[in-house]
Amino acid sequence: MKALEAYVAQKNSWGELFGSKPLDLNNAKDRQAIANSIDADLSPENLACDGELSRSAVQQKYTQLTRAAAQLKQLDSTVTFYEY
């Protein structure tokens, strides 16, 4: 669960800057919001930062995101992904 927890912590730290409510893995609505966020991050434009990242950086980011997605799916099989 380390990848998923790290992903949520990163999202919460960014959210804190903008005054967003923290995401909670114990809340079903938040789990789907996390899945939606992972989906958005896995889109080609976001994954490669519009072509600004190196191939190895993209691969590392992809690995972390898919690991977090798998852990979220293991935690809650009802969440829906489209890119993963």
C-alpha cells in the first residue's frame, strides 16, 4: 500500500495549498476520486508532461501510478478506472 499512500499524501499536500478537502482512503467517494485522479495522471499528456519528461522518467511515473492503481483496486474492487 506504500505507492497508494504516497500518491494520496502527494495529492493531499497539493490540495492543502489550494484549500481542498483531504482525500481519505476510508471513504468510498474519496477512493473513486483517487481512481479518477490516477486516470487523469495516466493520460498520455499528463504522463509525459506534454513531452517534457525523458523516457525513463515517464516509465518510472507510469510504474508508480499503475502500482497505486493496483493497490487501490485491491483495497476497493468497486472503483472504476479507464486508463489503467
